Amino acid sequence: MRVFGIIRGFSYFSCANKPKIQMQYTLFDLDSPIFNKLYLFKNSTNLGSIYQTINWSSLIELLPKKKTMAGAPSWLPAQGYFGLMFLKHYTKLSDEKLLERFNTDWSMQMFCGVLLTDNEFIKDNSFVSKVRNYLSQHVDFDVFQSKMIKNWKEELPEKNVMLADATCYEVYIRFPTDAKILWECCEWLWNKKIPQFCRAHKLKEPRSKFQEQKKKHLVYCKLRKKTHRKTQARKRAYLHLLSKGINEFQSILNQTKAEGLSHKEASVFKTIKQVYQQQNHYFNHPKSKIKHRIVSLHKPYIRPIVRGKENKPVEFGIKVHKVQVGGINLIEHASYEAFNECKRLKISVLKHKNNFGECTHLSTDKIYATNENRRFCTQNDIQTNFVRKGAGKDDKPTKKIKELLNKQRSTSLEGSFGTEKEHYLLHKIKAQNPATERVWLFFGIHTANAVKIASRREKAQKGLRQAA
């Protein structure tokens, strides 16, 4: 007797003594090892629970119709590109470790919609990075987020309540100081590019005091206490060395007509010129403020975000304005430049209306309680947790509602910031450019959302089983 599985309908038995029943959509033998793995994956693993919370077909629509594009990985189906990024943030593994685990873990392969044979291994160590880069080029992540919301919308409780706050997701760079970035610029010019171009074009290498300054730099770095006087002396020397380096390298480029200079190197040289202008102006005018200040040579788009925290007053990364509805976090706005989140309240309420319907209750930080926002909330009949202005007091029902809103924001929303940073690889974003950092950010947040939805469904099923 054989047992067959079907895509639609039911399984059936066929025996030699009975006439066979004609069925459509016969998929495979239920006794096959593939079916056993699929059943175990969906019903006995955490990955299977998360897999079933995601509407994969809607995500596949975001990619080009062709299976692969130039430079895109060909091992995975379209679903696998998204699946691999969810796995990255769920497992918290490095790209190399994730690939090693993927090659030997059939449940991870099924999560990505593929099952490798025993003799198949993906050996390209940059495979995960290529997938991330492919998604950054072809996916609109605002649309990606809207599709994720649409899939979970009906399961969310209290869709009329919106919580809002801002946080900073830091990028993985060394802590910047003026002396560090000046020395990095000097090193790039005098230790790398100028000798390289002189050798390539058989030119005489210009004289400099780079080796002498290198020794002094090492002595300065080893100091336990770097006084203001010594720091200023180092900066003065670095600025002088950098000025000469810029002029000499520009002269070499003019002689060689920039032959052999790549686009990336030209971009770094342009950044070095901007760094010199900013730092020279700041050295001569210490009280001045520098707009669009560069803090990283190879990531010039990173800006210092002043947060005012006691243990970390300045952070370097992406400032994100987030809203939470029904326990699910959404990115309302993300920028490398500092912005005032209280000015995003009206836009957030309008986006909430488009996605979830009317917003009747709003909980935010004290910074949002401007006169403009108060008038907007009053006109739209939105109950807020803003402290009342004037000498009067709130009545008991209003006071109770505000207490509940404050508690919900401080526990659920602010607690989720720490959860995402500690458990979903958002403590330090280690991608290499703004596009892939955006991919890293969105998948980190929505992996946390998918895990939360899977946990809720599991609790609901347990409750039904106990009730039965």
C-alpha cells in the first residue's frame, strides 16, 4: 500500500484490490525523505514557524522577472535572497559562518526554498555579501515594509494606538577624533598612493617627513593621557603634512593625466580634500561649527548624531524614527543626518492612517509635545500622553489613559530598541555602503517582527489546544 501527498485536497490510499482514484496535483510520495524534512521543518522547528509568517510570493514580486541579473548569485531562487537575509539576523552569524552553516543545515536551505544535494556546497565566501548587494540594487524597501505590514495587519491588536520614538543604529567604525582622521588621510597619500603612482609611472618620489611623523604618531598613540597641548601639536603637524601630500599627489595626477586612478580612489581623494578644508578651518577657528562634518575617510556619509545620553552623548550611524503598532516596529524615516523627530509626528499619523486606519491614541516622548503637535492632535481627536499645560489637572480617566500610554511606550517600544540591537545584529551595522546598510537595517527590524508574530501564533495555538 502506498500513500501519496497532494498540493490541494487530501491524501488517499491505493491498493491492488481496489480501483485507483484519479487525483490531480500529485506532488510526491509521503514516504520520501523530502516530505519528512518538509513536515519536520514546518511543524517542529523555530525556523519553520518564522517561515510561515512571511508572504514569500509578495516579496518575490519586488525582484526583476529574470531569475538572476549580472553579478547576482545563482544558487538560490528569488525567495532565497530574502530568506538568507532573514537567516543572517536570526542566527547572528558572520557571512562566512552563515554560509558554512547553510551548506550543512537542511532546515536553513528549506527556509530559502532550496535543498542542496549531498555533494553540493557553496564555496564563494562573498556569497552572502553578493546577495545583500543584489537586494540593495533591486528592492524598494519602503514597498518591502508595506508588504510585510499587509501580511500581518489582521493579527495586530490595538491598531488604533501608535507609539513613536527615535533611536540611532550605529555603524561599525572606529571612534573618530580629529587627529585620527587627519593621520588616516596622510597615511593614504604618503604610504599608499604617492609611492604606488611614482613606481607605476617611473617618477621620482617627492621628499616628505612622513616617516618622522609616523614615529611621533606612534609615541602619541601610546600616551595614556593625551593633553590638549600635545593634541594640538599633532594636529598642526598632520595638517602641514596633509597639505603637502594633497599638492604633491595632485601634481602627479596632472603629469600622468590621472592614468590608473580608479573611481573609488578619486572619491577618496576628493574626501581627503574636504577633510583638510574642514579640519584646517576648525583648527584656526576652534569655536566654529562644521556642517556636514566628515568623521570617516572611507564612509564620508556618516555624521555625528548628538543624542545627549549620559554614557554616550554622540553616536555615529543612522538615526531612525520608528513607530510601533500592535507590538510591531516600522521604520517611518531614516537618515544619516541629524533631524528633529517631533517634526515627523504629523507625517507618522498620516502614514498610520494609510496602513492601519484612524489613530485615536498616541504615545511619544516629551520632545514631541510642541504647540503645533498639540493643536494637530486636538483637531484630529487623538488622545496623547502629553503633560497638560497650565494649572489645571487631568480628570481620573484621562490620567489613567496617559499612565497606560507612558508605560506601553517605555516598556514595549524602548525595550524593542535594546532587543533589536542585542539580538538581531543592529548593535553595530557592519555593511560597507549606504545601500547595503539600509538592507541590514530593514532586515534586522523585520526579522525581530517575524519572530514576535511567530511567537504569538504559537501561544494562540497552545491556548486553542488547552481549550479543546
